[in-house]
Amino acid sequence: MNELKPATPTFGGGGFLRVRLDLAYDGGPFSGWATQPGLVTVQGSLEEALALMLRRRVRVTVAGRTDAGVHASGQVAHIDLTPEEWGSLPRGNELAPGEALRRRLDGALNRVLGDDHSALVIRKSELADPGFDARFSALWRRYSYRIVDLPQYRDPLSRTVTLWHKHALDVEAMNAGARTLLGLQDFRAFCKPREGATTIRELQRFEFTRGQDGVITVAVQADAFCHNMVRALVGSTLRVGDGREKPEWLYARLQAGIRDAKSVLAAPHPLVLEEVAYPGPEELAARAELTRARRA
């Protein structure tokens, strides 16, 4: 491979075209989203594949960075290409540039990931609306988490995406505790703070539902999540569900900002990023600016 050209700035202006990528992945083979030296990550794999295609480094910006082992069915990212790169993607074929990018990127990922190629799928690529930023334009992210608490409901075929909890869980008690955490709060007690970053988030939905198959599904939705926040919320609420703590214990920890030996993260493998929501095209840029201001 020829020497790569220097990385270019990742913004929608300055002559670049912003491209939205919709993707899904099995988090099992990856050490999380973010690029890490010597480790296989989703971002690292995508950027390596793009470098093979374009002969330069292209940064991939994502809506929600996921931990090692966490999956995504509705992840969103963006990249910036020159008009020449975008226009040359079909290479003479009767394909729209977005579809050509999807196919070529799939082929490059096959070279990068080998046997794990099928763990990462680009579902769609298209030019983004003006002002779109995969991370900062997002209104909210929604995750799901699957739990089985009784042996008769355990299904070996779904064990890689389901937590097998050792004790019976009280769904009503978990929901009672979960409701106290909703709203705009400081979630320092339920995340691993990053230096210089705020831990204030708006938790919009946090509920546990037992289906007819006995599986408990957790829905967690917020404007954004701190590092490890979803796993910390679920892990703490499991202590309420199996009787180790009372429902009001969750709000007490939230108020106190406590992180101690009881701050256990739920296992990553049942966690799935299901959906990222965005405003209408005319509100994308304003939403991005508002989010940047809040994070600062």
C-alpha cells in the first residue's frame, strides 16, 4: 500500500461532503468502539478500511462510543469526503455514490477483519443533510439489555446476548427504583467520569419489562451517556431486583455521588445500542451547537 496522505479535518464545510453511515455490529470480536493501539476496535477497523479505499486517513465520528463486547443494531457515524472522492466511488458502474461506498467499504472490511468480517455491517451510506453531526446532532440514544433470572427460561441459543442472573428478580421493585433516576441529573455515581467532561445527563427512559418468554428486557434512553453509564445503571438496579437493596437506595446513591464496592457494572454482552434519533434537517446544526455548548 502507498504511503497515506495526512489526515484531513473532519467538518462538513471547507469543500468537504459529509457522509452519514448507518451500521450494526456484534461487539464480541471488538475491544470497544474507540481506536486503541494494538487492539481490534470498530472505529479502528473502519478507518483502516477507508484508508485502503481512499489512500488517506479518514476519521470516523460516531453517535455513541460502545464498550468492549457491547453490540449495536442502530449505530450512526459520519465521515467527510472531497467531492472528487464522492463522485469517483461508482468507478463507472451504474450505482449511486452512497451504495458504491457501502459496497466498497464492505469489501475493504473483509480484507481488514478476515473471518470476523460479518461482525460489522454497513447498512446504508448517504450524503448527510447540512449541519449533520453524528455525535452532536443526536437528540437521544436508546439501548436494550436482556436478562433471564429463572433457569427454565434460559436459552443456550441466545446466551451470547443475554445475562443469566443467578437469582429471581422483582421487576416491580426495579422499576420503582429506576423511576427515581429519570430526568436531568448528575450521574457521577453511575459512570466512569472522563477528565474535563460533565456527568450531567437527561435520563428519559429506564424500565424493565418481563415478556411472555420470561426474558426481562431493559430499555434505557438518554440524551447521551457517560462512560459505562448504562451498565452501571443496570448493575445497580439488579441489586434492587434480587433484594440486596431497597428501591430508594438508587436515588440515595445518585444524590450522594457514591462509587464504591457496590458500583458493579453489568456484563457487556447483553447490551445493544438500538437507535439514535435526530431532529429534522432544518434543526440539525442548531442541535449540534446546543449540545457542544452543554458539554463545554
